[in-house]
Amino acid sequence: MSKKRFRDLKKKQKQQTTSKEKIVYARYIDRIKAFITDMFMINMPILYITTYVILDGKDDFQSSPMAQFLALVTYGVIYALFLSKTGQTPGKKAYQIKVVKADTKELLSPTMAFFRFFAFSVSAMSIIGVLLPFYNKEKRALHDYLVGSIEIEIPEEASKDVS
């Protein structure tokens, strides 16, 4: 049995750590910016069509809980389809963010992506859901823990390959 030198062991350990891909978690401020972008690019057209094309104006929309609920569900379905197909919504793509499963780094299923949207709707209303990303290194929010997802930054070259 030959003795191994310390520098050889250290070199082997360094090669193992560099071979693993380094995960960079998305900054919370970029996640907020991506959310605002998605609200303007996806949700606003849905609300406009619902309010002025389907209904007779804002008074009808405000007095109809069913219309508000259907607009929210429509946004949730579109959001879930974006996440399940590419891992990115238009806002997340603009800020090079991708939503993946925390354990396998694979894309979410459509059901899990829709549940993530629903969990986000609930966690955004609580102070815990808003402040939780500041207290963990992965910057995971309450809805990320419930679904088992993380938001990671992707390099610009990789984001071009996704489209």
C-alpha cells in the first residue's frame, strides 16, 4: 500500500469540487423585478381583456368575484406553463433566473408549477413569506419550501440556449 502525499490528495479534492457545477442562487431583488415584469407582461393583458372585452368595464370587473378569480387562475395556468416548459417566465428570463427542483435541478411539473403559483399567492400575503428569503443561504421563500424548488441564476449563454 503506497502512501499518498497530502498535495496529491488536496489536488484530487480540488478537482472534485471544480467538476461540480456551482449553483448561484437568484438575488431576491432580481426575483422581485422579474415578478413585476411578469405582472405587466402576462397579468395586465389578462386583466384588460377580462375587464374591457369580456365585461363592460371596471365596475363590472370589481363587482364580479368570479371574473377576478378566473383572471387569477388564467394567470396561474400561463405562469405554470412557462415554468414547466422552460423554467422561466418572461420576467425571469430577463433577469437570467430559472426555477428548478431543489434536489434534482430538473424543471417542475405543470402541477407543481401551478401549486407554486398558488403557494406564492398565499405566502406573499404573510410577513413570513416575504422575509424568509433574507434568512437562508439559498434565498428560498415559503412557496419554494412548500414545493421543493429553488430559483437559480443562469449564465447569459445558457439562457440563449433555452429559447
